[in-house]
Amino acid sequence: MNIAFLGLGAIGRPMATRIAAAKLPLTVWNRTAERAADFARTSGARHAATPADAARDADVIVTCLSTSPDVYSLLDGPDGLLAGMKRGSTLVDCTSGDPGTSRRIAQRLSEAGATFIDAPVSGGVTGAEKGTLTIMVGGDAAVLDRVRPVLETFGQKIVHCGDVGAGDTVKAVNQAFLAIHLLSAAEGLATLVKEGVDPTKALEVINASSGRSNSSMNLIPERVLTRAFPRTFRLALLEKDIGIAADMARENRVPAPVTQLTADVFRIARGELGEIADHVEIVKLVEQWAGVEIA
Amino acid sequence: MNIAFLGLGAIGRPMATRIAAAKLPLTVWNRTAERAADFARTSGARHAATPADAARDADVIVTCLSTSPDVYSLLDGPDGLLAGMKRGSTLVDCTSGDPGTSRRIAQRLSEAGATFIDAPVSGGVTGAEKGTLTIMVGGDAAVLDRVRPVLETFGQKIVHCGDVGAGDTVKAVNQAFLAIHLLSAAEGLATLVKEGVDPTKALEVINASSGRSNSSMNLIPERVLTRAFPRTFRLALLEKDIGIAADMARENRVPAPVTQLTADVFRIARGELGEIADHVEIVKLVEQWAGVEIA
Amino acid sequence: MNIAFLGLGAIGRPMATRIAAAKLPLTVWNRTAERAADFARTSGARHAATPADAARDADVIVTCLSTSPDVYSLLDGPDGLLAGMKRGSTLVDCTSGDPGTSRRIAQRLSEAGATFIDAPVSGGVTGAEKGTLTIMVGGDAAVLDRVRPVLETFGQKIVHCGDVGAGDTVKAVNQAFLAIHLLSAAEGLATLVKEGVDPTKALEVINASSGRSNSSMNLIPERVLTRAFPRTFRLALLEKDIGIAADMARENRVPAPVTQLTADVFRIARGELGEIADHVEIVKLVEQWAGVEIA
Amino acid sequence: MNIAFLGLGAIGRPMATRIAAAKLPLTVWNRTAERAADFARTSGARHAATPADAARDADVIVTCLSTSPDVYSLLDGPDGLLAGMKRGSTLVDCTSGDPGTSRRIAQRLSEAGATFIDAPVSGGVTGAEKGTLTIMVGGDAAVLDRVRPVLETFGQKIVHCGDVGAGDTVKAVNQAFLAIHLLSAAEGLATLVKEGVDPTKALEVINASSGRSNSSMNLIPERVLTRAFPRTFRLALLEKDIGIAADMARENRVPAPVTQLTADVFRIARGELGEIADHVEIVKLVEQWAGVEIA
């Protein structure tokens, strides 16, 4: 089974590394060609000059880009994926995408005799490196079964969520929860610090109580209390993700005031903190507004 | 060490049961006298007719009521706590209280030569029954040390958070997180169900991902997906709790839009669902608004 | 200049009546044919059986429907507008539409040699009857000039706002303001009534102060304090309108938390109050939530 | 009738000027003594060294400070108002106050044989200069009648709203409406500008339509579109005012999500823009967030 991997970003690169380590025949492509050349040099993968070239002999093409429109934009033109993909091949899109665009991509591929599954991942850079990602999949179950060996090189928990787009929907809602948990944690902890409570003590209690979340148990202690704020996942991408969740709520006529409000606060944060800020830096915005440091 | 316990409600009763089971000399009082009489009959505790009577010989008085003003209202009058409490005794208030009222109570007790700690608990009825509650304590550390043997009969993790009121502040913020996590989980899952995704599948993924919380891991699967909605902790009390957290944020000039909005949605929910609804029934309000059932 | 008018609803019917009264040759069509037949009988207008038939000899076709997609859906098919419209004719869409769909309609007409302007109106049934509507127009200025005589039969203030879609955008923002003013007026007045203040007194002051709006000066006194709540403009349509404004804000990356939140509250209200409730009945939802009547 | 006037700020000074111009015997006091000395010099009023001194012979004492607690803090001590006020005199508080503190002040004065009315004003510096202020009064109607001649020197519309505190409640709600109208106008106009619509055109339409408000008709055209942003009324004070309205809503258990959210956005704005920013500068915060100028 020949694999092509397009998009060697923060998460994509360690995912591709796991595929290469599993001795699957791998071709890589990246918009900034140097990153792909560099990867090819160290991993033994082939470096393709264009998406069409990458897709040429591939049975499975994995994409891991910023947005679904980024993936869509790779389809057309003489160098585009559709110019290279062979009938019967499958595009596995690990982008945190939006279900509408995923469905449009699936339709285009279907016309070319190829199949599509959306397969966004959760678990971050570390999860990608260790091969312990959670993968939420939308699309045909038989197609998923066929590409499962590839997914298993970087994913531990692989869940089939429904038809094309279902993976995107679940990912978007997961991200909305993450965004809401982070923002509300910042609101509460800023208040506690101003009340004179040590946030480490507060989290010790909360993390043994009903208010705990992945954010309060892991992100805040490791990244905020330490003031480390490592840049592992861009706030701009989380803003995009919760925006997808908020759009989905509206399109389905689900009143979702907390989701909508958090989406708007992240929109503000993206403007104020910039494109390279990490998602946990939303805490810094609340700290600025409150005039206090959570430490 | 003689103990008095006032407030044999859903959580208070199993807490008092643990104290009695530890063979500590126990006197109980409850506003509805029958509950106290009944408890005394089965546990061997003494049944006091009034708060003053309950406090008479007590070294440690434990209160577990709905609100701090409820506790404050027990202080005065010929039958009030202050008429019975002896110098050197300690009032341990396990109510999910507000720090301002707790400080006023502490001041009143101090004038009478007694001490006060606020010691709200987390862990629910089950935690109270098993003696595994988390207890967040505000007040003097030496006082806490003295009453610790009593707390250890029903609590597992006992954390000293700061001066009087600090326990209340941490509890209120924990409850705010709980309320926000529940409401936002309902928004997201209602959307997923309308998108055609099985919520059990969705939670399987989310609970292995960055968006997980105690609500998504325990409350929703056990109480919502099963449609059981047991009534273990009243929504009206959670509304009161997040209201305390929202007040604290404002008093400390911490912009906390998600907390404030969720407090208002719970205010709406309390009106719509009534005083006996369980806190998880906030999900039903979102379901009604969205026209869908999360199942 | 031959005119066709499609959509004889609450606003459309009095608009068409003004055109007929101005002795302009008029053909009408309505989805429920009986309304058009009835109108034709009393006004002397011709009753067309289909949109294509209505458009046949028309120089100007005026549409006044619920949503832009409703207008779009009239374009195609053997009975559709495009089957009847002649080259050089103009479609004047008085629907409170969305700019995206308006641009798509304009594009379709352009391919058929016809022109389009979006021309939503403000002023309600009374304004339509009196011919005092405000009309906000998007599209080519020369086209507007050509159809201005038709618009002047029912409109008093006609403002060219920009290219196609601009009329829709201004209308949507006006409607968002209306929705926000109504909802916030209800919040404030419910509070005042619970504080024991007579709302008539309060409005007497506010309407002479900086907080006044069209809602506080006209809608609330005439419709709420009197408990008349006449049904003149459906809440469902205002919900649609503020939804367009909220979408536009997001698409333009304008953080607009008050607009987004109000859009969600109207979404809730539409579900709770139903499709035929009047827009001012949003006040009743707040009254229900607050447990008080503003009277 | 001897008058004392305390608080010669932006609004207070022109109010006192009107009293002096009406030839009423006037004593003035100001925390920064120089402002009072300066005023006395030009107006012929007496300059008192302390609040007690100002109150000594006064029949009516008018206060115009930033907050109710500021007024309360003038009551006590050897130089305080209560040390000087004579039995039967009346304190007229024109501060935009909070009803709770006003009631406490009234109680203190009542114990000293004096009376209190809260009489906040609307109309700005210009209204004060011209004597056209709107005055909303809480307190005893007979007391109001007695002091009415004083109020009429600077006020045109004087409305008795109810018992002590009622004036404050109506003022707070008026200010909440002002804050909400300004913020939502900024959201909508920022969106329109990004859509390519001229905001002057948009306001021309909206101000002839159902979405108009005092903000859209006066403040935005005069202060935003001109980019003048004069500093006439501090955003910090409007933030305080809507905070009072938001507190009142919560205390009365009125769900008021738009009011609460706007209060929080103004809290953010006060932090970001500082203590001397004008209230209309809330528009600048939205402009910054949206990356656009409304012009």
C-alpha cells in the first residue's frame, strides 16, 4: 500500500514520521518544499514536487492542513490532486475541517472514482509522536477498514462517527469544549487569585471535584501556572475550530449561547494576540482584562 | 470531642451518619424536626430541640444548609447557636456558602470567643456515604488541624485554601465550572445529534480527547444518555453557587462573560424547571430549545 | 412601464395597492393563488398564473417574500421568472434578504440580460399603506433611477446604499438594532417593575433621556404597556433578519457579542413562541423568565 | 431658601451656575478646594471649607458626585454633612447612584430629622448649562414639591418615579440602554463598513427606520463619524451605571443576558481605554477588535 502525505506541519510531520517508521512506502509533499525535502532526507520518503505527483501511485493520500478550504484548493489544476489520483484510491483528510467542505471534496473525488474520509485527530504533537492520537472518522465504514492500517501507525483510538463530515463535526465540538473550558477556567482562576487564593491549591481541590476538565487537570497546571505557555497548537486554529462548531449549531438551529460567545471571545483574542499565539494564551487575554496573573 | 450536626439534607444526612459510625458523640438538629428524630432513632445520636440546645456541649458544630444566610439566621435569638455555643468551640460550615457572609459569621463567633471555618464539600451523596468527599477549607490552619478528625470521617481530600471564605470561593468556582461544562456539553451534543451523530460515539471520542470534562465523562453518559436524570443535587443550588462565583468575579472586576452568561441561563432554567429539578436537567432546557433529545 | 408584483403578504399587499392606485399597469402573482385573485378583483390588476406569466411583459418585477432563498426558488423551471423575464427588465427585490443570495440572483439575471436591485423596506404595514416606507437600495445607480417611479409609489425615503446586497446589509443591521433594543428594553423594564417603579413613569423619563430608542418611544408604550401586542410583523422574520446580521458580522470577522447573543435569544424565542408570534412578543419571553408583567 | 451645592464636576458646575444665576443664596463645597474657590469668585457664592460648614444654614443641600458611596462618605465625622445639617433640611442627591446606598443615606438622615431624595439627571453638560436636564426623582412627593424650585433652575422635565432609590433605578436602566445601544451600534456599523457600505448612508436609512436610537441619531453622527470623540461623560461612569443596572437585575432575579454581557464588555473597555476615556469611545474598542474604522 503506497502512501502519500501532504502537509508536514506541527502535527503532520510526526504523523508522517510514524508512517515512515512503520516501513510503509511514503511520498511527501509540503507547500514549503524545503520542509518536505528535509523530511525526505531524514526519513527515506520520496519527495514529490506537486500534489499530483505525490498522488500518482498512492493508494492512500493523507492530508493534514489548516482548513478544509486549504484541502479543497489542492484538488484542481494540472498539479492538483485530481490530476494524479488513481481510481480506487482514498483521500484521508486529517485536517480539523468543516463538514460542508468535506462533503464537497467527497463529491468531487467520487466523480473521479476515488473515496474520501474525514479523519481529524486529537492528542497534540506528543500524541502524534507517540502514535497515541484519537481519530474521529466520517465516511464509509468499508473504506475506513481498508485504510485502518495507515491510521493505526499514528492513532490509538479510532472511532467511526458516521457519514462523511461526521469526523469533522465531532472534532469541532471537542474543540469547542476545549475552548470553553480554557476560557472559563481563566475567568474562575483569575477571580480566585484576586480573592487571595493560591491557584495551585484551588486546582488541587477542583481536580478532585466535579468541576474538573482536561484543561484544569493538564493544560493549566503544566502551561499556565508554570508560565511556560509553550506554542504547540495555534489559537488561530482553535478559533477556526470553535467557529465551525458555532456555525453548525446555528445551521441546525440549536441555541448555543455559550458556544457563540466563546467563539466571539476567541475571535477577539486572535486579533489581539496574533496568528502565532498558542491556544492556551487565551488565558493571557483574561489576565490582561482582569489585571492579574494566574500564578 | 462532642459534635453537633445541623442540617440533615441530601448531603448532610450521610455526612452525619459517617460521624455517628465513627463513634464520635453526636447531637443532631434539623429544621424539620422529624428528620432529626428519625436520624437519632437509627443512629443513636441525641436529638436537640433547638440550635442552642444542639450547641450546648459541642466542641465542634457542623452545619450543612442551603445558603450562608441560612446559617447566619441560626445564630441569633434565645434558641440560636450563639445562645448555646461555648467559648473555644468551632463552627465548621459545610454549606456551599458565600465568602462575604462567612466572614460576617466568623466575626460574630469571634466576638463570642468561638472560631469558624468554611468547609464546603464536593463529591455528592455517594461521596458523603463513602466518606470520600473533597473538602475545601477557609480559616485558621490551627483550627482546621483541631477539627480535622471530624472532617476525616466523611472527607478524603482536605485542602486548606486560605483565610475564612477561601473554601467558599474555591467551591463556587468549582461549581461554576460544573455548570458551564454541563451547559456547553448540552449545546455541543444537541448539535451533533441534529447532525446525525450518535452521542455515545461522540463522547467515546471526546472523552479520549482534549475536550473532556467530568461532565462529559460521568454525568452525561450516566444520567443523560440513559435518560435517568436522577435527582441528587438540585439545579436551584447550582444556580445559587454559580451566582456566587459570578458575584465574586464582578466584585473583583474580573471580566467573566462566560460565567455571567451561564449564571443567567441557569437563572432562566431554575424558573422554567422549578426548585426540585436536578442540576443535570439543564440539558433538558437546551434539548427543548433545540427541539432534539440527546440520546 | 409594466409592473409585476409577486408576494402579496402583510407588507406586499399594501405596496401593490399603492402601485395600482398610481395607475401603473400591474400584474400580480402569489403562491396562494386566491390572494392574488382577490387582489386582482378589487384593484383591477391582472392575475398571473405563474411567475413566468407575471414576468412576461413586465419592465419592472417587484418581489416581496419572506427570504432571499424564497426569491431564488422562483427563478427556475418552466413556470419560473427566468422563463418569462424579457431582456432589459429589472427585478426589484423588496424582501429583507441576505446579500449573498441577492448577489447570486443578480448574477443569474445578468446572464439573462436583466438587472437586479435589492430594495428592502422599513416602516411596517402602516408605512406601506401610506406610501411612507423607507427603502434601502443596493445595485446599479442607473438601474435605481429607472425604477424610482415605481419605488416612489410606496416609499418616501429612498437611499442608495451601494452595490447589489448593500440594501440587504443595511436592512439586516437595522433589524438587529430593533431586536437588541426590544430585548434590552424588556430586561430593563422588567427590573424596574420588580423594583416597584411604574413603567409608564420610567419611559416618560427615559424617552426624554439618552437611553431612548424607537422601541422605547413607540413599540413598548403602544404595544406592551397597553398589552395589545398586535401581530404586524412576525418574530420569526425578525429572527431571520438578525441572523443575517450575525452571519455578516462573523463573515467579516467583526466580534459582535451583543448581536450574536441576541440572535440566539430570538432563536430560543421563535421556538418557544411559535411562527405567528409578533416580534414585540420577545417581551413576553423576558416577562416569563422574570416572573413579572411590564404594565 | 438657602442652598448648598457639593460636587462641582463636569455636570455639577453648570448646575450650580444655574442656581446662582437664579439668585438663590448659594454655598459651595468641592473636594478639590480650588475649584470651589474659583466658582465662588465668579458666581458670588459662598465657599465652604467643609461639608459640615456648607450644610450649616442650608435648607436644601444638593450633591453631585461620582458614586453613592462617595456621597455616603461625606456624612460622618466632625466635618461631615450630618455635623452641619439642620433638622428639616433636605439632601437632594443628583449623583447617578445605586438604590441600596441611597436608602441607607435616607435612613441616616431620617435619624437626624432630615429628608433625602435621589434625583439623578440626564442631558449632559449642555443640558445642565441650558437648564434642560431631565430629572428622575425617588423619595417623598411632598419633599420633592418643597425642593422643586431648586430643581427647576437646572431641570426641565422632573418626574417623580417612586420611593427613595426609584430615581437611581430609572437612571441606571436608562444608562444601561445607552451603553447597549452604543455597543450594538458599533457592532453593526463596523460590519457595514467592512461590507463596503458608507456609514453615513446607513445611518440616514436606519435613523428613518425602526432601529433608530438616541445613539444612532445623535452620538454616532456627531462624535464617531466626525472622529471628534469629545470627552463629555466618562466611560468609567457609564460602566459604573450599567453595573448598577446589572446588579439590580440579578437581585430581582430578572434574566438579563444582554445587560450582563454589555456590563462585562464595558468592564473590559474601562480597563483597556482607561479612566478618562469618553463613553462613546466604546466604539473604538469594537473598531480595534474588528480592524476597521467607522468613518
